[in-house]
Amino acid sequence: MVGGGISGITVATELALNGIPTTLIERDSSLGGLSASFCCKASEACNKCFACVVDKRVSEIRQQKRVSILTQTELTGVKGGPEEYTVSLKRGKERTDLKVSAVVLATGIDPYDATQKAEYGYGRFKNVITAKDLDEMLRFQGKLNRPSDGKLPKNVAFFQCVGSRDESIGNLYCSQVCCAYALRLIRAIRHQYPEVRATFLYMDIQPAGTNFQQFLNVCRGDKGVRLIRSLPSKVYHSPLSDQLRVRFTDPEREEVSEESFDLIVLSVGMTLRKGTKSLMELFRLDLTEEGFVSSPPSQTGVFVAGACSGPKDIDRSILHAKSTAFLVQQHLKWRV
């Protein structure tokens, strides 16, 4: 199992529960992956962000006796084939070989590098942050503040589709989770800080989950939240006040509007995690049209799980990981 995020953890746990010993390899020092940095986004009730599930799964897998966990470890080579692979592992200066009957890649994703959208000023303007930055702020600091002065922002704008559905950068796909992710953050903020006003600027809203429409209706009914179908072209910065000015087309008035915001949050899309392509070359795997890992035939003994196969939220990553674990079990039974 290559990757210790929620997908890798789920596959390893499912296999262990069915009596199949698994070695879980994670190149970072801890398990949980990107989703381990997410905060709970409950407001009046649970908003089904599934962030709490990650902490629970990390705790559970450490109790599994059939799972060997190797953190700060990388897979650097592979020999053999479907009957038996020998993978080479590197952990610091230590190198070792491991014989396995199947390999699962669950390397996850990286957030799009928002500095590549220079017109939005991320990395140059202190009060332009990503949704991931906001998530970590709420989880680890426990409060909302402007990076420039530590004060509570009263007027926050959320830009959607940063790094997704963008022909200029070659990412035409929808990352699928960003709309629900940003709206959950807005609901959590509004619950804790009713005085904060949020503006949600979007291309169109991608539904996510069976109860999403009901959740969206709640957001639309909140007088402190504006949903405007328009994407701004550029962010302008006022150095003296640290205010951020944004121009966008107002679809209701059919004219260009300009507004100032205390904080801008960029909902960045998903990209394949750095280092995954080198693993794909080792196992001769292909990219999908969207630039993620294409699943090979199951008889190869190599499987792909979670968001590295295409954009997924935590819930869908878990479901995909469970189906992958089932395919692995079927493959191992066929070998026997």
C-alpha cells in the first residue's frame, strides 16, 4: 500500500479485517494525508465534511496487528510481475526489499499552486489565502483572522475554480469538491462569527452528496451570504489599508461591479500529487485525460485507490478505497 492518506488507510484496514496482512508506506512522517489538516465544519448541525472520520481512521489503523506502518518511507523500485512483486523501499539511509502479491497506489492529490494564478495575488498579498490555508487556520488556531493584522475580517470573498476548469492553464476538469468545501467553510464561519459577511463567486455549483441541495438551500437563505455567478479577473491591492478590490460582472444588473474585501479565499483545484508520476513509470501506468492515474486491469496485481485516480472528497475517497480493497481480495483469491 503506497500512500497513508484516507484512501490508503481504508484499503489497508479493509484488507486487514479480511485477514490479509498489509504494509502501509507513507513518505511523510505522519498518516492522514491532506485531509488530516481539515477542520470540523459543523455549524448548527453536522455538515458532513467527514474531517472527523480521518482522525478516527488513523487511530484505528494503528491498532490493526495485520498492518505494518512505515512512515518516512518511499518506494524506489520494482521487479517481478502479477504473481509476485519485489518492491524496493528507502527509509532514510536504510534500504530494503519487500515481496508482495499486490500493490495499491493511493498517493492522493496536491492542491493547485495558487501562485500560478498571479492575477489573484496569492503569495504577494497577505490577505489572499487558499481554502486549505483557511481550513488549517480554523483547525490549528481555532479562530478566523486576517493574516496582515490578526483582526477579524468582516467581508470575505470566496473565489471558485482556481486551477480547475481553466483553459489558460490546461486544467479543463472540474475538481468536484470545491463548491461544497467552500460553502461548508462559509457556514462554519457564519455560525461562529454572525457578523462576518461572505460572498461566493462561482462559475456554476457542482452538487456533492445526497443532501447537498438541502444544504445549498440553507446557504441561499442566509442573508449574510451572497452567491454570485461570476468569476473575477483580477485582485487589486491597496497598500495603506490592506483592502482588496475585486471587479466582477454582476449578472443581475448586467454591469461590472467593484467591491472591497478584507479577505479573499481561493478554492483551489486538485492536481496529481508530486512524485506520483515516477511511481507510474515504475509500474507502467497511464494518465487519464484529466491528468490523474488510470487504473490498470486487475490481473496486473496493481490497483489505484482514491483521489489520485480522479478528484474525490473524503466520503467518495473512502467508498472508492473500499471497492478497491474488494478487487484486491478477488485478485488474491484468484491467485490461490
